[in-house]
Amino acid sequence: MNIDFLLEGEPEEELLAGFLKSSRSLVFEEYADIEQIEGRPAVYSHASVQRKSVSLGQMRAPLNAFESLSAVRRSAKNFSEKSISIGDLASCVLSSCGITATPNPIKEYFLLANPSAGNLVGTSIWVASRSVEGLDSGIYFFDRGNSSLNFIDTEFQSVYNTLIQPELRSAAAIVCIVGSFDRSIGKYGLRGARYIFLESGHIAQNLCMSATSRGLAACSIGGFIEDNLNESLQLDGILHSAIYCVALGSNIENE
Ligand SMILES: Cc1cc2nc3c(=O)[nH]c(=O)nc-3n(C[C@H](O)[C@H](O)[C@H](O)COP(=O)(O)O)c2cc1C
């Protein structure tokens, strides 16, 4: 694909490439001296301008369905080998980023479970299935328009191997959120690149909440080797790049 029309004459091409292609060594070497804060969240308090505070207290009982889920959502850190059903996987994917309304089918105008800047839909979803009942192991592309998982490759293990934490590699499925930057940058400039990250976060959170609602374990994962995951999914790593993953499965601690 010719990207000159997006980046012509600008240093942005290099900037974008550097922005997207952070590697494992960058993450671990540049930030190696950051002091680890164990046991408590780093909650930011703006003490210098704090004049009057209004307590929000706790979520009000009785909790509604969303609030109940929000209260128990956790990132699973140890997955068992247990499989999940294709029904559970389908529900998680569809309720996170599937088409929820088609106001104008002729113009192929549709609305999704996730918000998307300008409705440009700068994300695509790939699934690496290791142990999903009713679905052969492999790598699949989620075709939103047809609501189908399209088989790409048998090499699901190549996706799992990009995860830095081995304990996440027994998850039943890894959902990979991929950003496609061309249209968003074409409309919004480099800010459009940031919108893709925001859109990815929406989808990841939806996946986590949907998994929680189905009693599945989920973990949002930024700790993967980007270059390797892009290679597994046959992405150029610049205009199309893996952004975020969510592991789905069963928590070893619940067995
Ligand atoms: C952008 C992002 C990347 C993350 N990457 C990882 C990861 O690679 N591995 C992991 O175990 N958890 C990862 N997490 C999950 C956090 O560790 C987790 O949200 C945090 O410890 C708080 O725990 P909780 O989600 O159970 O409330 C990530 C979370 C975010 C928002």
C-alpha cells in the first residue's frame, strides 16, 4: 500500500514507525531503574489544589448488572489448560466489537459494540485458538461484516510464543486487537494514531467485562513481542500493527 499521501514530506513516517515498534528490549532496558511499588496502587492525588472534597463513597447497593461485574473483574495471571466453548468465545467477541446495528445496509453503514473515532473502524480482531470446543486450533480473522471467524493458519503457537509471561500461554484463546492506521491518520493526522489505541482499549475492556459476565478468566496483555506478533499475523507493523491482546480461559485458582 502506498502511504505517501499520508506522510508525504514529513518526518512522521519515522516517528510513527518508532512509536509503534517499541520492542521488548526498549521496555525492559529503558525502564529498568524505575522503582517497583509493591502492594498498593499508585493513586494520583492532586493535593495542591484540593480545597473541597465530596465523598463518592462506594457503589450504591443494590448493584446493577454492570456494577456487579465491575466489582469482580480481575486480570487472571495463571490460566489452566481448560478449554472454553465456541459459544463463550463468540459472545465475548461479538459483544465487544461486533456489529450491533445496521442503520443503512445499502451504504454498508453499521454501528459496533465498541465506539470508534469517526466510525472509521481502525481495529480488526484476530483470534489464536488453542483450546476452544467447536473450533479447530489455529489463527483466525474476525470478519465483522459476516460475523465469522475466517481461518488463516494452523500456527496458533506462534502467537502464544510472543507472550512474555509463560503462565498466560495456557489460555484457551488469545484475542489480538490490531490497529489499522491509514484511514484514521488520513482524517485526523497523527492524532488519529492515538485514536486507534483508544479504540483498542475500549474493545479490550469490553472483552474483559464480557468474559467476567460468562465466568471466564481474562487478562489484558501488553506484554508481547510486537515484531513477532506482527509477523505471526502477517502485518507490516507500521500501518497495520498488533496493539493489545486479551487472553481468555479458566483461572487455575478457581479449579
Ligand atoms: C495496557 C495494559 C497492559 C497490561 N499488560 C499485562 C500483561 O502483559 N500481563 C499481565 O499479566 N497483565 C497485564 N495487564 C493487567 C494489569 O497487570 C492489571 O490490570 C493490574 O495488575 C490490576 O489488576 P486487575 O486488572 O486484576 O484489577 C495490563 C493492563 C493494561 C491496562
